[in-house]
Amino acid sequence: MTGMPPDLPEKAETDPQAPVRPRREFIRNAALFTGTVALLGGGLEALTRRPGAAAEAAPGEPLAQARRPLGPYDTSEAVTPYAQATTYNNFYEFGTGKDDPARLAGSLKPRPWTVLIDGEVKKPVRVDIDTLQSWFPLEDRIYRMRCVEGWSMVMPWLGFPLAALLRRIEPNSKAKYVQFTALHDPKQFPGQRGNVLDWPYVEGLRLDEALHPLTFMAVGLQGRVLPGQNGAPLRLVVPWKYGFKSIKSVVRITLTQKQPRTTWALAAPDEYGFYANVNPAVPHPRWSQATERRIGELRRRPTLPFNGYAEQVAHLYKGMDLRRFF
Ligand SMILES: Nc1nc2c(c(=O)[nH]1)N[C@H]1C(S)=C(S)[C@@H](COP(=O)(O)O)O[C@H]1N2
Ligand SMILES: [Mo]
């Protein structure tokens, strides 16, 4: 599928020669701009430390409310309003339009849901999502999210570090990578009735990336149960990589010896790589990565190396040619 433009860039925003953004879009953005209020300062409203709480609530329903100071992994930047974070999405299993996921997410049934954890591990397991969630205290993390298309958001996730799960299932000495597989079910995912991508969506990380404390498995967003359009009931979040690495609706986590195949690298190998670390110095072959538009803002802002997480993660890539490992 070489002719197919993967991760369609927002033409009007990334390509200076594209037609001027439709007026409708402009008005929407202006409204967002004035509506963007920092939810932080005193702390984030939301989140629960009660294991299993997310399982009892319906999607979009508030979880137990709590306030807390910002943690070491949180950004203090203004959180993207929930209405935007849940209506402007990439989730090709529902379709390629930004509004397809929110419109069609009702067909996804996040319960019951089983996750298989297997491969090079000492304790493979097939586990129900509610049981899996109950193994860990739920934490929250306010992360930047940067899509390779050139837009970004600030997302308050609720979930647990992937490292906690990996410690529990114990990778063996052959394990070098982690592969993630999303649900493949055209009955629940209308977009899978076509072949815009090879299904199921797959992603992967090197084991040390997977074990990094920033690498997160989300089950909630902004204090609510994760909505279908954001990857219910379980999605990966890797904040220093382009958004496509953060695979949604995960059903399988497999430890492997070899570098796993990943959906976008398969779809367009000259445009997307396995590592996909956010890097403003390396343009996508068809557009620059130097700047981004934070959803809700009018002006573009500079994109930061590793999406602003260089201090925490740059050491993972010492000695690697970062241009090559896009
Ligand atoms: N299974 C699956 N996961 C996916 C995608 C997808 O199409 N299918 N899109 C990715 C892309 S390109 C981005 S930018 C993020 C968007 O996450 P969000 O909609 O929660 O902001 O999800 C990623 N995870
Ligand atoms: Mo993306």
C-alpha cells in the first residue's frame, strides 16, 4: 500500500502550499483557544488509586476524584480539553477521518476483554482486563502526545507502568523486544472491513524502552474510563515517540528475541521506522517535523527532541544514528 498516504498530515497546517484552512476550522480553533484553561495548578482533578475502579465505571464516567501535586513525570502544560482529546483521533480501525473514531466507537466492546502475555517470559498468562488492572495501583501521568502529522495534545492518563507488568510476568534471558497487537475484529472495527492497513495493528519496543518508567499502559483518560476512540480498554503510551507507537486496544503483549514488525514501518518503510523517536531535526520525507500545533492553539510551536523527554530517555539511544533510526 505504497500509494496510500499514511498518517495523513493536516494539509493546511503542514504544507505551506496547501489551501488556506477552511473558515469552519478556524472558528473551531478560535473557540478552543479561548476555551483552553489550565486544569492544573492546584492539581489534577481526577484519578483513583483504587485498583479495579476503572472496571466498574462506564466509559466517560468519572472515576474517583482526587487532587494531587504534579509528579516527576508530569508536564505542567495546559491539559487538552477532554472534548478535543476524545473527538480528534487517529484510530484507523474505525476509519481514517479524525472524527470517525468518536462517531463509531460505540461498536467496540471493551468488556469482556482478554489480554494474552506470552513469548520469551517465565510466566505467560491469559488474563481478563479487570484482573490485569487489579494487579497494579493505578497511577496518573500527564504527558505530551505528538503525532507525526504535526499536531500535539497534553493528555492526563490513568494506568500503570509497563515495567510493573513486565516484572510480574518475568521476561527470560532471550527477551530483547516487546511486541503489541491490537484487536482484530471487523465486527467491532468497521475500518477493518477495508485494507487501509494490514490488520491487526502491531507495534513494538526494545525491552529497555519498554522498561523505562515513562512507558505506560493506560486504562483511563482525564479521570475517566478510557473511551473507545482513545484505545479502550488498554493502550500503550510512549510519550517521547510519535503517537503511532502508542497502540490502542491491545489484546496481546509478546516478548521476542527479534525486532518485531510494526504497522507503519510495514505500510511505508521509507516514511516510518521502528524507533520513531520525536526528532525535530529529521523531517518526514513529505513534511517537516520542526514545529507542531497544540490542539486548541492557533500558532505552531517548536517541536522538542524526544518530545521534551530527552533528559529522561536520550541515554537509551547513545551511539545510535538518530537520523537513521527514525
Ligand atoms: N490500534 C491503533 N492504535 C493507534 C492508531 C491506530 O490507528 N490504531 N493510531 C495511532 C496514532 S497515528 C496516534 S497519533 C495515536 C492517537 O491517539 P489519540 O487518538 O488517543 O490521541 O494513536 C495511535 N494508536
Ligand atoms: Mo499519529
